[in-house]
Amino acid sequence: MSPVTDAELLVVGGGPVGLAAAIHARQRGIDVVVVEPRGTPIDKACGEGVMPGALTTLDRLGVSTEGADLRGIAYVQGGIRAEHRFAGRSGRGVRRTVLQRALSDRAEQLGITRRVGRVEHLVQDARSVSVGVTDAEAGLERITARWLIGADGLHSTVRELVGASRPPRRGTRRRFGLRQHFRIAPWGDLIEVHWTPRLEAYVTPLGSELVGVALLGPPGVDYSRALASVPELGDRLAEAAVDGPVRGAGPLRQLTSARAIGRVLLAGDASGYVDALTGEGLRVGFAQADAAVRAIKTGNVRRYEWEWVRTTRDFRLITSALVAGAGSPLRTRIVPASARLPRLFGAVVERLAR
């Protein structure tokens, strides 16, 4: 006898990856409920560059967004510059709130059910998953589904509840991200990554009069002082009006012991994360969301572990190598090496972007 369920699939997390998973599921005829404690639009400290591969996924989901065309990526260190322009379609700089709202509107258009609340506990058996969702107005509600996708971010509650979190390795450098927007016309159509002795500054064009600047570095960074320490940016942005507060996220490094635990699948940052250095979080997260839904549709969730490894392999290997180099005496050689080896730099950018 089948259990009584509220939906075939429950998605925990209403950010871009969670909504992408829900939309993929509805497009495949799966009944979905999304649980998210925050209202739309949801903001997050991130670089806000949507790579070409991620735009292709958004096309398949029926989602379009406003933003600025991104033609490629440049690494900058003092007077040294390495850049690569995408061989195919451009990426897009999209403010996170704009992206999340567009995905949310598409989910509503498809009739996806939304519940406002925070998951507090989770139990599962061979046939279903049940969660307790706490809402400020309704109190505790129980939701039962045949499957659950946890896409609730770096500090995933679902990951903790199913026991899939792993502590960082001893000696791991803790890195955090900070981001703020500035009202100024973009001075190019590339994502610029400025390398300094302590951190990286990502500049992403977002519109005709808007850029976002994200800083990645150790804990305790003062955003204004750190930005002023990057000559190419501090001088340019000194007179620009800020648009909104500084937002932070981290620590970025998150490890997991598994991505498929019974009837629970983890996707996006909740499934494990290396670092934001290569800017591929959305592309990888969207690929994981698609793979998770396909595994549920076929009933072969064990395959999701293999798919997760396959879709994240390049991201994990390249990002891990860059993070290791960034934390070593080789840090000052990364940009000069990229400038001296433009074909290799371009090949890496293309591999990650698609």
C-alpha cells in the first residue's frame, strides 16, 4: 500500500537551484512542493555572473532575465592582464534578486505549490520522506513526499538532518565572500577578477548603470578597506553611489559524505562546495538539479551519485587547484602564467563556462 503524500517531490530551498529542480520536475510531469522560509526575491552574496552553460539551462526551463552581456573573463594583477572571450554565446550578469524572481515567476506559472517555513526535522522510510515545517503563523506542519531534494544552500539543514555533512580537513583555509553593488556604468563586457596578495575581487557588469563587486578572501575582511586596497577598483569606485548593503557568505568550503541518502538527494551548495573562485556555482547547481530530477523520474537514485561526480568533476579539480595555488607562494604567479599561456587559460575558461 502506497503512503499518503502531499506531493511526489518535495524541494527544500527556494533559491535558483531549488527552483530549477522544481521546474525540471514539473516539466517531467512530477507533482512538486517547494519549502522556503524567505519571501521572494531572495538575495545572496555571490558574483552574479551567469555563464553560457547556465543560460542554456535557463532557456530549457523557459526562464529569461534582464542583465548585461558578459563576453568573457579577465584576470588582472597590477599591470598584467589575461583575458579570454567566450567562443560561443555570451554569459549574462544578472542581479541575484532578478534571477530568483524570474525563476519564481516561472514556477508559479507552472502551478508549483509553495510553502513558507523552515524544515526542523526529517524522517524517511523505504517509501516516503516526511518533514516538519515551522511557520511563524501556522506553527508546525508535516509534509510528506515520495522524494526530497535538499537545495537549501551552504549551511543546509537537510544535509545536517540526514547526516551527510563532513567536517573540514584539518588545516583547511576558511574563505568567505562579500558583495556590494555600485551605481556606475560598466567599463567593459568581461568579468574581471583582480588578484591581490590576500583576496580576489570579482567585478560583474549587471546593467547599463550597475556593477557588482564580490570579494573572496579570509575571515574578518573589511569590505571598504579591502576594496580601496585594489588600485584599479578603489579609485574607479571611490565616487560611485552604493546600491544596497554589503552581503556576506561562508565559509565556502563544504564537504559531504554522500549526495543520495535514501530518498533524499542533495543539489547545489547543499551537496558540497569547493569555492566560488571560478564562478561556476550556478552552472554546476543547475546540472545537479537536472540530474537529481532525472534520477527520481527513473527511480534510479543510486545513479545520481555518479552523475553528481561527473557534473562537478571539472569544477572541483580546477577550483581545488586554483584555491591551493592561491594559498601558496605560487599565488603571485597565477595571473602572469595565465597571460603567458593564453590558449591554456582560454581552454580552462571554455571548459568551465559550458
